[in-house]
Amino acid sequence: MVDVEIVTDLPDILGEAPQWRAKDGKLYWVDAFAPAIRRLDPQSGKVESFAMPGDIGSFVFARCGTLVGAMRTGFNTIDLEAGSVTPIVNPLPGDPRMILNDGKCDRAGRYWCASADSDFRGRNSVLYRLDPDLSVNRMDDGFIIGNGIAFSPDNDRMYFADSRDETVWVYDFDLATGKISDRRLFFSTADIEGRVDGAACDAEGNYWCALVHGGAVACISPAGKMLERIAVPAKHPTMVAFGGDDLSTMFVTSATAMLPDDERAAWPDAGKLFSITGLGAKGLPEPLFDHDFKGA
């Protein structure tokens, strides 16, 4: 039986990028606009918050334990305990509206990350790939807001969404070279409530995504068919991640930023972190960025 619970009462302005770290058995995520990185200890329920010097869209862990954050200032290393943020490289144009947004590592340790235009003007979003040698490659462009990055368990597919375009695409993906090709339609939200935001693949290859504006999480089969839609107590869920010791718990971030004042009473749990159990699905460990910053 599927069970949705509130994990923490701390509301985020724009919760994003949940990530389970097996090494310490904790869940990390960001409040993009607080801005902060948060860390949950599921055993105690304690949430720690680490203030960031600027808006942050997503992050990954490097193999040395350092975080790599995708921010309005580009890619940066982040040391939570020291409170330090150090620039790596900034591929963004000199436009203050642009921010690095949704991102994930592939299983060769490359960090894929899409930019977003804060004003949603035009098709300025770019899909970037930060490689372990710290070079940046521009992989695709012409989007409004890039989201929903996920990789299939067999490493043959990469999924990528443009939330504002109501579209999820799938690419053929070559793990060895990091190349993507043959972008094609995977799923459209044009005829359903909500748009695809953050996503993750389960061990069976299904694509799980948060339906922002739709108050739900959806499971899409590899054939592009919706298998399940699960309501959550926030109108704007933003991203999903599998966690827990056996990766069978789904964590869901959400936002208050998009709720107008006259809807806040109807959504008192907006911005909170949720867990979903009883899905009958398990996730996959999140890959690490393949660079040792501490040894560099």
C-alpha cells in the first residue's frame, strides 16, 4: 500500500535536487532560493541547513566527498563543514537571469546540468556536461527551462525535460563517450495536469517524475506510458529521489514560491519534504563526479 508522509515541517521556497548519500545514510537537497543546502538524518529527524552565497539549482558529490554545485555563478565546489564555495568554471552567458538548474551524474562520473532563464523568456536554456577534467561541453540547446535529467539502468538512454514545453525527450546515450543522439519525444504533459520537473529512473527502467503545478508524482514506463500517478500534499512537487537503506523510499521536494497568496490556505504543507513508501520500486545509487578535488 502506497503511503505518503511529511518528513520535515521546514518549508522550502524552492526545494530541489534531493539526493540520498549511502555513505552517511542521509538525504541532501537544496532550497534554491533560500539559498541553502539541507541535510536530513532520517534516524533522528534532524535537519541541518548550510547557507549558500547565491541561488543553487542542483549538486552532486565528487568521489572525494566534495560537493559540486550548479549555481547562478556556474559550477562550484562546496565544502559544507568549512562553509566554503569555490568557483570551478562558469559556462553561463553574462545574463543575470540565467542559472544552472537540474543536474545529475552519469555512471562515468560526468555532471549533466541544464540552465534555466529565471524569467522564462525565449529559448535560452542549454544542456551542459561538466567532465571529470573540469571542461564543459555544450550538448544541446534551444530550451526554455531544462529539467528531468535521468539515465536508464542499462546506460542506453538519457531523459531530459523542458517543463515549459510540456515535453520529456529521450536521447540515445553512449556511456563510453558521453555522446547523446537522436532526440525524440518520450512523454508529453500537454493533456494532463502538471508539468515534469525533477526525475529519477528506478531499477526496472521506469521514469519517475514530479509533476509541478499538478500536485503529484508520476511513473512513466520505458515505452512512454503513464503507469501510476500519486497525489502529494503540495501543488508544486519539484523533484524525486530514491533513498533509504534499500533505496525503496521515494523522497519528494516541493515549493512555496509558485503558490499565490489565495492558494496557500489550501496547501498548508507546500514546500515540505515528503516520503513515499510501498511503491514496489527501488532506485539506483547516484553516481559520483569522477574528480578528486582534495588530491588536485
